[in-house]
Amino acid sequence: MARSIFAAFLSVFGLGGPAVPTAAAPKAAAADRQAAADKSMEYMGEIARAIIEADDIESDWDELSLLLGFDDDGELNETYGYAYDASGDFEAISIRPRLLREPAEVYRQWLMRLRDGKIVEPAPIHNGIIKMLFQFNRRNNRVNADFEYDDPDRWKVTPNNLDAMIEELRPKL
């Protein structure tokens, strides 16, 4: 599942390999895609590091799913999710947004400028990500991210969907 979401992420940002007419261009495009994927992993690593350093999770967790919400100005303003231990038990979590603000907002801004594996300047005019599902397994250091651009209620946890959301958000890394 993580591989397919990452593949979808790559295709959303034009990293899936557009057809290019010249012989040299496919190699350059592939190099651009790889560089963008590497940079994306670097940014996700910074978010994971900030989560661990925040020390806001009390349980002995193996994996977590953390939802990061951004306001209209692109500022991180909410975090919530679940930490899962090796036995499958979970606890509801939240990381203080100020502790994740810098790496999350830098990553969001970088994603807004990414087109076809290259950074474009100035950034295209659009609202960008309104929510990010960030998943991390601290035993094997795998990360995954999924993004929402339009629906503020995606991944919303309510009393009616609590059990289903706990399972839907459970990482499979």
C-alpha cells in the first residue's frame, strides 16, 4: 500500500515519467524524478525526526499515523492521529503544531513548486495541501505520505467513524 500511495504521489507531481521526444531527455527526466523523490524522502525524514524529538507520545509505539492540517495561509494548525504498538494496540496522539511547523511547512511549500520533477519559480498559484497523512515506522524507518487538496473532512474522526478510521489510518509499513 505504501508503495502505491508513493507512486500516486509521484504521478500527481508529474514524476511518473512523461513522454519526451529526444534521446537525452528521458535520462534527464529520470534524473529529475529521482532527485525529487530523494528530496521528498529527506523532507519526510525531517518530519519524522521532529516527531521523535517532540517526545509527545507516551506509549512504546512502533508505527504512527499523524494528520497535519494547514490553514488558508499554509500554516500548520492541527495535528492528530494514532500511535500503534507491536501488538496492534493504539493510542490517540497529537504533537504540538509548533514543534512540527518548520519541517511540515517547508515540505508543503516545496511540494507546491514541484512540477515534472523540477522546482518551478515562482510557485504556481494554488492553495496547496490542506491536509497531510504522515505515516512512520520507527523500527524500519519507512515513511509514507498522502495529501489532500480539497476536502477538509477527509480523514476526519467522529464518534460514528472512530473504529473505522483507527483501522484506515493504521500504517502498513
